[in-house]
Amino acid sequence: MKVLRITAAVYVFHFWDYLSKSLALISDKSREPFDEDFVRKTLIHLAVDHEHAWVGLTLDSMGQPVSFCCVQECTPMFSTDRYFVVRWFYHTPGQFEATLVLMQGFEEWAKTNGISHYAVTTRRSAGEAIKCFQSSRYGFKKAFLTFEKQLS
């Protein structure tokens, strides 16, 4: 497997079929609307922000994408440590190892760029993701729960 960091809009368009299907599945599971145009613009913006975001894919031996993630900086103002948060991640069913490879690719980049922490947030309804991140294979510790309130 090979990690490809998406660093230009052309990559978002090239892999859009996989990205949009993956994000639509995430949207269905979270019961949130999927605005394809908004998501495409957001991914392009993050892909070209080489200092404050990291968008990557894992490609199989045939060059086909099997996982992706999008990580964005969320460093608090006046903090001396840089923090990132995983906004989206997905792996094709049965491709758990692809996510581990992708995480290693991001972590290597993060270490060389002075990023001290990153977090993955998920919903209570994301049972599969929660099980994965509680596994010692990922190396995460459970620091806190995130709660969300939608205002009308």
C-alpha cells in the first residue's frame, strides 16, 4: 500500500468518485445531510493548505484508493503547541490496515512539522469507529467526549 498526500485540486477531482462515495456513506451513518458541492470545495481548500491541513489517500497495489483522511489544524490562539483534528476518515470495508498505513503517513508528516497532538472525534452512533480507536493498534487514549448542539 502507498500513501498519497493530496496537495492540489486536481487530485480531489481525480479521486472524486471514491471521495464522494465515502463521504456520502459517512453522512448516511451520521444522519447528516451531504452537500457535495460544499464538501468538494472544502476538500480542495484543505488540500492546498499545505501548512495547516493534510489530506491523504491510501492506494492499493493497483493504484486504487482504499482509505482517506482529512486532518485540519485547530491550534488554540497563543498556544505554543500545534494541535490537529481529524475531520473525516474512511476505509473501504475490509481495509482496516489501509487506515493504519494512512495514519503512519500523517504522523510522519506531523512529526517533521512540529505537531504535538492530534485528535479524532466521532459520534456515539459510530460503533465501528469507536471500537477501532479503543484498540491498542491505534495508540489513542480516551481523553474526553465531545458533545454537539445544533442551534436553529
